[in-house]
Amino acid sequence: MDPIRPDITARTGPAGLTPAASSAIESAHSTKATESAEPPKYAVNVDRSKNFVIGDNAQLRTTFVQLPRSVRRLLVVLLVGVLVVASGFVVFRWVVPTFAPIYKTAFLIDAAEGDLASVVGALDTVVGNAGDNDSQSLRSFGGECGSDDNTTQLVGFGTGNRQDIAEAAKSLRQGTKATLQRGIVEAVNDFTTPLSLNARQVNRIIVVTRHGRDACDPDDEFVRTQIRDRVTAAGLSIEFRFIGYQVGDDEPLQELASTLSMPEPTFTSSPEYLRRVLHWFTTLEPVLRSSQSVVGVLNPTVEKLNSATKSVEDGRFDLAEAALTEARRAVVDLQIEDLDGRTGAPEAVRLRDMSVRPRTLQTEVVTAAETLLDTARSGRNLSEPLDVYTRAAAAYNAEAQKMTEELTSLRAKGPGGTG
């Protein structure tokens, strides 16, 4: 994370400012614009009367039109209809999205021939550690080519359905052929059902397969094209994470990930490594992403703070105020909310606390910078507010450094990392 540079030089009184800046301050204090609203000249109460004379000439006429009862009823119905439509628009446009999950994850499990028990065991171990605000589902694939049941959604999307997913996975029956293409296409369709809420941050499909290619179509390129086109047609941003279990470095699976512009598959050979990788994608990767998002919001704010203090030093109070206004807009509430719901791993708890602390400290730095600017404008001694600002900046920088080190350590534990 970027450090705050508390490198402004302390100055005392107006002498520390440029002549132009001091003149601007005196001029600002000596001129204040005032506005007054003229009260209304007349207050007229019209109550069931047809004619009022105000003054000598003005005349107000009120005409009452009696509408037929059928017309009045039609107008009432139309008004009610408009209100219902408007209310529905408000609900679906602003209210309903607030209930959308932060993450929406579909587990797609290969049930065709092979070590299905280890896949089910790994899923059972990690699914309970997903975030409280995650909506999850479970689908399997494997069966006869062309059969309607060669892929099945076992558990639909929902929050709080971890136990349902674990139990459904245990009830999986061994299939025959790996119908990978249809499994992925139908998993994408699961995201587009009527009234389905998209995730506020990430829609994703975690594929665990023991086969790198579709068993029903030998044309790998055609299969990749079909899957890519279906994902594009869904109109959603859906991420894929491919985990190959006991398949080696399978080239078709790598090419499928490349076609979809997704990270390379992770290949595992043992049940223990499979659990670690599935735990990473299910539990730790979202923690890392939300924490990095916090950094992505706070770092530009640091730049604004450094710009503000430099502008104070130069006597450009207008630029300092503009920079502080932008610094105040830093909001990481959604990222913190996501981290609040991810307490299934010690890493998540640590990074949640580490994310909250810099946010709090940065608020203190902004407040100190505002005081510094106000003091400079008034021409008072800057020594004390500068000291407060320097100490606040140092505290923030120390916490930012700790968070950077923790993120680096966590990143190393992921697939391809050194941890």
C-alpha cells in the first residue's frame, strides 16, 4: 500500500504563506455575500369560492367541472396503476439489489467414472467455510450422451444452504461419460433463471473434473466455441476456476480456460492437495480479493492527501480543498461487509481486522489534514496541527505496511505460489 508523505514544512503565521495567498485570505474574510428572500405580499385563502378580487384589478376565477362517475373511476384505476408500476420500478431498481449476494458461486462436479469420493470429501470440507453473504449452488455432470439427466442441478442458488450442498454431494451417483460441455452450459444457464439476482461483486463457476475433455464430442475446438458463445450470450460476467483432479497437465482443459480468458487450470493428484486448492478458491481467494479492493480504494486517497498537504505548503488552498473533497469519498463498506462474513478461516479474520484499521486511521489523517488547511487559511501557527497530521500519517503507514506483508503472504499460498 502506498505511504502517506507528511513532508510539509511547518510554518508560523501569515509570514509562512506567499503574499498572494495572504492577500487572498484577507480578501475572503472581508467580503461576504448576503441574500435575503422577500416575503410574499399576499396570502390568499381560496375556499369553495368562484371570485376573489385582490387590489383593484386582479381577479381569480375557480371553475368546477363535474366528471361522470365512470370517468372518475377510470382515472382512479389509471392513477393506481401508475403508482403500482412506479413502486415496482423503485423496488426492482433500488431495493431488490440490496439483497443480492456479494459472491454467487456454482460448484460443478464431475460425477463420471473415477475417484468421486475424494471430490465429495473435499467439497464437504470446504463448503462450510464460504462467506455468509455468498449464494451457492451445486450441479453435477456425467451420464449418457444426449440424455436429459447427464447434468443435474442438485441444489439451487441460495445463502445458508451449505449443509444442503454437503448432503447432496454425498448422494451423488457415479455416472458414465464426462459430459463436460453440457454441464458448463447448464451451469451458466443457472445464473440466468427468472428473478435471479446477480452477485454484487463476483459470479463464478468452480469446476472440479477428472476429465479434461468432453466425452460426447471429439472436436475440442467446437466444444470450446460452444461454451464460449453460451457464456457470452448469458450477458453476465462469469469467472471460471478449473481444477483438474488426477488428469495430469491436460491440454484441452488448458485451452478451454484460455478460450474463456480465465486463469490456467490447477491440476491436483492427491485428495489432500485437492482439498487445499478447493479451500483456496472457495475461502481464501475471496478474502484476498476483497482485501486488495480495500487497498485499491485507499491508495488513491493517500495520493490525494499528499497532494492536499503539498498544496497547503504552496499556499494553494483551493487545490488543497479539492483534493480533500476527493479523499473524503473513499468508501470500502462493501469490501468490509464481505470480509465480515468470512470468518471460516484465520486468514480471513486477520485481514478483516487489518482492512478496518487502515480505513479508520485514514479517516483520522483526513481530519488532521482538514485542521491543517483551516489553520493555514487563518494564518495561525502550523506547528501543532502539522505534528498531529504527521503522527496520524505515521500510524496509517505502519498499518498499511502490515497489511501489504499479510497480503503477500496469503497470495503465496494460492496455486502457483511459493507458500
